[in-house]
Amino acid sequence: MSETNATIEAKQNRWYLRLITWREKHIPEKTFVVILAIVIGIASGLAAVLLKFLIATISNVVNSVGVTTQANYYYLIFPIVGIFLAGVYVRYVVRDNISHGVTRVLYAIAQKKSRLKPHNMYASLVASSLTIGCGGSVGAEGPIVFTGAAIGSNLGQAFRLSPQLLMMLVGCGAGAGIAGIFKAPIAGVLFTVEVLMLDLTAGSVTPLMLASVAGATVSYVFTGYNVEFFFTQSEPFYASRIPYVIVLGVFCGFVSLYFTRTIGMMEDTFARIKSHRQRFLLGSIMLSVLIFLFPPLFGEGYGAINNLLNGDVSAIFNNSLFYGFRNNVFSTLLFVAGLCLLKSFATSATNGGGGVGGTFAPSLYVGCMAGFFFAYMLNAVGMVDASVPLSTKNFALLGMAGVMAGVMHAPLMAIFLTAEMTGGYSLFLPLLIVSAISYGTCRIFNPYSIYTKRLARRGELLTHQKDQTVLTLLKMDSVIETDFIPVHPEMSLKEMVDVISKSKRNLFPVTDADNNLLGIVLLDDIRNIMFRPDLYRRMKVERFMSMPPAKVELGTPMEQVMKVFDKTNAWNLPVVDKGKYVGFVSKSKIFNSYRQVLKHYSYD
């Protein structure tokens, strides 16, 4: 039987190699990339449709239990069940960390040559559908981005494409996933540019656009041509409202800052808890209590968004303990403010407890609540002419774009995504104003988005700055030079001269018996005594060695290494591993490697 299996495997490998060879001979690379982009777009669109179907099916089953307009006590149970099932699946079936999908895609692009594991093509779909369907207060967009990126990565790897093409195909899959889940092809392209920070070039723009269009088309075919959120602009937007829109932009910027920092604080809290069981208990109990008290926190929250976009404010009180206060203005303000402030805690509790989901939908949710609260409050306190009140529907829509722009640092994507998924193109001018101001306000206090902050701290983030991007891709292991001959402090000048005669370098590390770096010897520093035989026996290395201007710890990001070079004006710096000598890095070696990486990852 084993011989038969080996024979079958050998035949499959020969067929596979013949296919790759045939492709290389008959299909030009750029043409093949376009074909792959369309295939990736279709596959990612199908994944988005499947994910939405699974979430809707599970959610409908859960919501059909104990239907009431008053408090639904089943909300204390189902979120816990969802987090438990997702956690068991991830820990015992997948056996890999698949949370924070967008951040993991960014990490794969920057650190793993855009290579994602095969199980990432389906693992997030299962885990997030269980989490969100049972009430987890997260979004499906992070998982679908992870899934689409994995589809692009694995298809590219299967055909042995170069790293720069893999990077582009990862972007195609991620953009197609966004386009498919929201039916927003333009937003899919802009997500790749602004959030994943991949540059659009003449060679990459066509595959990215085709993949996003393919993903959105698949979604249209299977789910119809209706937009994600039903919105009709019953009140026109007047130019006199622009000052209020500007203030809303600043307000959304601070709401974005609150959301981002609260998520970060809660992630750090859960990270300090080492026990899986304790994290599950804390996260699941916290989530179930929040959803019981504020039912609109259940799941993605798209139902509550639709209610506010359609002016049906009282509907958000359904299944709530506060149902009897639905017609009270003050109660409505407090309830919406509570939803806005507590959504970040519910999202963090879901992910921290073991669930799988993203922060994309929660940012939309918080934005909608913030925009509604802003307009509703101004109308309620009489700051607006009562005969022409602010449209809470319009401002809820504007708030969605504003908070998304601030949280994700992606104002263009926020504008087009909000317009595409609601059909609110007539509000394009205020969308521009709110998104730009919110983004600018949030960036003053927080230079990184909610996705990039984790990687930026470790120097592992690719950006649109070419120098920083190439330095991030460049690894220290590839630039360390080890052909320097070590010397020891007790060696005589005569022994030092003998070492110099055998070396091709003018720099020598001084180490002890345990290979700890003690200093360096520069040829220029001893040139005046090298030819004095009377000093050969008397002069020891410890007398003329010197300390290096700085030491570089093994594994230091290359951007940090270049900062050390700039600060010290050195040309060579020693590399140590916890004090042990490893080698040297030089500016010339880094510059040569820089040019090679820049050429390798450029695609025109």
C-alpha cells in the first residue's frame, strides 16, 4: 500500500511540475497574474457569501429563541456558548492563533514574505461564524480579509510566484473579501492601499481592481443587488449644516481615539491573564452581561445601524430592560451613549475570551451611534432651529465614515465604503469633510491605526514610505558579516600583527574565552606601533583596544540599526547576542542589500 501511495504522489508531482512548466512557456507572467486575480476575487467573494450565510443562519436560530420585546434572558447564555465553541475549535482543531486577522495579514506581508498557512483559507470562516452568530460583538470583515489574503497567498505559492507577486495577490484576496462582504469594489481597492499599505503601480492596479470587482459581483449574484444598509435621504443636506459637520468630524476623531485606546487597554488586560480558562470566563461573562443590558451589542449590530439609518429609534430598545423608556428623549440619549461607549468593551471581551472576529464592523457601529447621538443631542437641547432640526439619519451615516476613518486611518476607504454600502452618494461632500477632520484629529494623538499599532511597536510594519518599507523587509541575518578575526585582550602586539597579516579586514573584535565582546581594534589606531619590534612583547591588545561607538543586539529591526548608524556616524557596528559576539554590520553591506530588496519587491 505504501508503494502505491508513493507512486501516486510521484505522478501527482510530475503532473504538477508539467503544469507549472507549461504555464511558464505559454502564458506571460503579467497575463497569468490577471487571471489569478480574477480567480482569487471569485473565491474570496464566495467565501464572503458563505460567511454571511453562516452568520445569518446561526443568528436567526439564536434570535428565534425567547422572542420578546422585553428582556431576553437567553442573551446571558448564547454569547458564552459561541465563544466556547469558537475557542475549542481554534485551540484543538486549528491549533493556531487566528485572531486579529488584518494585523496578521500585515505581519505576513512584512515578515513572512506574504506566506499564509493553508488552514487560514477556512479556519476564520468557521470560528467567526460561531462567534458572531451566537452574539459575539465583533465583525466578519477581519476574518474575511484573512481568508481572502490566505487564498491569494496559497494560490500564488502553488504556482511558485515571486515575493512581490505574492504580496500583490495577498492584497487582491483581501480587497476582494472586503468588496464581497460589503458589495463595495472601490472600497476593496482602497482598503488594500490605505490599510494594508500596498502601493498601486501600473502593474498592480489592474489585478487589484479586477479581484475586487469579481468579489463584489459574486456577492451580487448570490445575495441580490440591494445595498448592505438600507438608507434613503429623506432630508436634503444644506450648506448651512457644514459647521455642524466640521464639529462632528472633531467629535468622531475623539470617539475614534477612545475606541482605539479602549481596545488596546482591554487587549493588554487579557494578555496578562495566562490561563485560557480565566480569559474565557472573564470575556464570556462580561460579554453576556453587556448584551443582556444592551441587546443592540449582539453580533455585528447591523440591525441597530439599519434602525437608526431609517429613523426607527425605538426599535433599538427591543429585548431590553429599558424597553419602557423607548419614547423618552433623555433615556434615548443615555442608551445610545451607552452603546457607543460599551461597544469597544464588548468587542474586546469577545476576542479576549476566545472568540474570533474583527473591529471593522464595531467601528461602523460606534460611528453610527456617535453620529446619531451628536445630532439627537443638539436637537434635544435646542442648539438647532427647531423648525429645521438636524437629520439624525444623515448624521448617523456621516458618523460611520468619521469613526472608521479615525480608527483605521483610512479616510478614502471610509468615504467610499460608506457611500457604496448605503447608496448615500448625495452626501459625498459632508462625508469628505467628516472623514478628513476625524482622521486628522485622531492622528494627532495616535499616529497608528488600530491594526498597525501592534506591529509598529516592534518595527515590523510596512508603510508607504519606501525607505522604511525596504528596511522592514530587510533582515539583519542577511547583512551580518562574520569574516572578522577575533583577538583576545592578553594577546601581544606580535600576535596581533600576525593576525593582521592573515586578515582582509582592518577591524578586529576583541573577545574573552566565553566569546563576550570586550572591544574592538582598528588598524588605523595601531598603525604607528605595528612596525616597532621593541613593543611586540611588551604591548598587549588590552592596551590599545577601544570600545565600539555602539553595539547592535541580534534581531534589532533594520530601521533601528540605521538610526544607530546615523547617531554614531560609524561605518561598522558589532552585532551581539546577549553580549556574545556574532559579527558586524556595515553601511555598505546594508546599502547593497537595500538595492537588491528594492528591486526584488518592485512590480511595474
